[in-house]
Amino acid sequence: MADKDTPRNKAKTEASREDRLKAALKANLGRRKAQAKARTVQSDGNEEGEG
């Protein structure tokens, strides 16, 4: 039970949390870029079709 609060374990959990957050942020950024690109392509196609 005391092992839970040791600095070594705390540092390890913080590092794994950092890694998970980095991975989630990278995935989110990738999705957002893909959505923005799709919106740009879609809006470009609509303007040409209507004009």
C-alpha cells in the first residue's frame, strides 16, 4: 500500500500520463487537419459547381 505513494511510482505514472496525452493530442490534431482539408475540398467543389 505504501508503494503507491513512492516518488518512483509517481514519476512513472506521470510519465505514462504524459505519453498518453501526447498520443491523444497528436491523434486529435490529425483528425482536425483531415476535417479541415475535407471542408476545404468540399467548399471548393461546391463553388465551382454553382458558378
